[in-house]
Amino acid sequence: MTSESLQRLNGNCIALDRLAAARHVSDLRAGVFRNYPNLDIHRLGGIVVVGAAAEGVRLVTLCRSHGIEVLVLADDHPAKIGQKIAGHVVQPVSALEQLDRATPVVIASHRLLGATERLRALGFNTVPPFAALQVTAPECFPPHMFYDGLLDDLWQNREHYARLNELLADQRSRDVLDAVLAFRQTLNPVMLKPVLDDDDLYAPKGLIEFSDREVYIDGGSYDGDTIRSFAARVGNRFERVYAFEPDPVTYQALKSNFASEPRVVPIHSGLHREKGVLRFKDDGSRGAIFTSDGAIEMPVTTLDGVIGDGRVTYIKMNIEGAEIDALHGGESVIRREHPKLALSVYHRPSDLWRIPEIVEDFSSGYQLYLRQHDGGIIETVLYALHK
């Protein structure tokens, strides 16, 4: 399919049109530069870093190695203010009011929109996310998994994105796709503002409806926060919850929190393609993944193996990049039961199109919806509902 045919096919999708018109991935990289014209690492003097969590520490460390001065490390988290982190005493964001407004302020967080709007309101005119450095100078700023190969994926798989636009079941979903692609091409979180959905994460009202006999698979249960949200949504009327959590400490909290609820079955395992033990890397940056160089060993299992011939009505997966493997490990259950699906599609750039195509391959009877629940790269969720 040519770029010209993509433009004709998706004339109502502005971001797809821009993507189709790009002649090379370098055009997309230039688009990010145009959005942040003062972000040339060869000319950067001093910058401010906003965000003192894992990504902020990583950015400060990389700046030091490349001779870029970090003037201030700022964060409004009460526990961080005044603490010395990565060689800097953390200041509140309000302390930036004393700075020259031409100073670049780099946001080292995956939640971008609120911080971007606040800093621009203070008069700072160069407010890029850390991701802008990662995609324009990856040799100096190795990308977080959320952004690794982001622009290459857009360029190489633009036909898949055009197909995704066709697969989506409603105009709201197509608007969300347009905004997400526009954000990925510019890394400007304001692009996401018109489509943000502040309704229930993983179960937006008006889209997913529940009965009082739900059998809920909670992939990535943490300590049970999403189970509590689900129980509140259904008025505590449900049949069973299978709660998967591979981290041993978090699993114990999960188990303790539901010790008096026999309908909740905590399972000390992650969901994957096959049963076994995998290495797990958890650096606290929302990028905890199963990887061969991980320092922690975690048990994994398959949904098919746990459920067997049992019922399943609703599956949620937010499992740090293992969603595709877990879907294949639950293929038999999904093909047989056609449960409602709520799947995170942002952990790797290609998840945005690969996961919908896998669901479509499992059953063409699924209607696919896309919603965006945060003003940044995270919380893009695919909802698949069988007709």
C-alpha cells in the first residue's frame, strides 16, 4: 500500500496523513525537533529536571556524563523535597519561578500534561519531556522501553496503523488513535488533551457493562487496587476473581488484603506464554519487564493452564510488556469464552497495533475500542467486546 493510498483511505485521520506523507523516519525525528527547537544537545548549557523518581535520576546521571549542567532538580512530592537525590537537593517546582524563562525544563515523568501546562503557564517556552531527548539522541539518552524505537515503529508500520484505524469500532476510538499518533510524532502531551478519558481505568462506563456473575482475570494485580475498583463498580456482586501478581512482596500484600474474601484467588505468578520461571527487571520506572538480564526470578504461568475449561467473562492485563505473550498463553480460553478484554497497549511502541491485530486474529467477532486515560505515553487501553 503506497503513502498516497494511505492518505486517501484515512483522510479523516490527520496524524495518519502526516505519517503517510513522511518520506523517512528522519522526517519524524525532524518533527520532534521542530516542536522543541532549543533541544539540541550539542548546544545545551544548563537545564532543569522536573521529576526526581527513577527517570529523573537517570536523566541527571546521563546529563552529568555528557557535560550538561543540571541547574535544579525539582519535584513536588513532599517526601522528596529537601532530600539529596543524584547529587542535588530536590526543590519544589515553585522554586523555578526565579529562573530565566529561556531555561529548558525537561520533564522526567510519564505523566506529562499537567506538568507541561503548569510550566508553560509560568512562562517557560522550552518544556520537553525526557522522551524528546531519547528519540532525537538515543545514542546519548538510551530510550526507556516505552519509547524504544518509537519513531522507527511509526515509520515502518504505518500500514498497520492505517489498518488499526479501520478496525476500531467507533469515532471516539479513531479520535484517540489520531491523538496518540500525533503525540508520538511530536511528544507534545497537549495533543492528548481533547481525548482524555477520566472514567474508570479498565472499565469505562457506557463501554463495558458488568453482570453479577463476572469471572474476572486481573493480570497485574499489584496489591489489589484494581480488584477493589472492580468490586465497587459491580456493587461487590461477582462470582470470582483470579488475581495474578509475580512479585513476592506485593503478592503477600495482595494475599493479606483479600484473606477474608474467598471469591478472590491470589496467584503468585505472572501471566505468560508458557509456565516456568523468568527473570524480571524492576527499576521502579514503570518499565518493569521480563528480560534475560533481570536480577529477580519470577514464576509465570498461562491463563489456559489455570482456567482450563472454566468460565471467564472479563480479562484485564497491565503486565509491563508481557501482554502479547500472555494473550497467546490464554488463546484457548479467549477463543472459547469471548471475554471482555481491557489490555494496556503502551509498554512497547508496537503494542498499539500488534495487540489489536492479535485479538482480531483470535476472533473477528470482537469490536475494538481505544481509550486514553492519561496525558502521556501511559494508560492507553484497548477494550475488546465480543458482538
